[in-house]
Amino acid sequence: MKESEFSNYVKQSFNGIQLMELNKLQFTLNSYSYVPSEIIADTAELVAGDHVLANSWQQVLTSLFPNS
């Protein structure tokens, strides 16, 4: 991933994320460690699955409408 605030967040949450500069793409690709898609999918579910998002929205809405 191109380095950014978002990619730095993703790198902290997922294994196998490589941050790169376009002028160093070949070096980045050569040093890449393969991560099976099943591991990425499982991590994505834990970090941003429906239950995680629903819980986050519930907290936001509860803070906005505490008596509902």
C-alpha cells in the first residue's frame, strides 16, 4: 500500500501489509512475504466485520440518544 494515515492503520491491524514508495516498488515486491487470503479474510472480520461495525454504531447512537 502507498504510505498514508489509512495504510498505517491497516498495517497495524493486518499481517502482510507492505508500505511502499512508487520509486521503490521493485524492492518492496521482492521483500514481500505471502499471507494466505484466509488469514486476511479472518483478520478483516475481526477488525471490521459486521458485528464490530454494528457495535461501534450502537455506541455512537447510544451516546447521541441515551434515553432511547
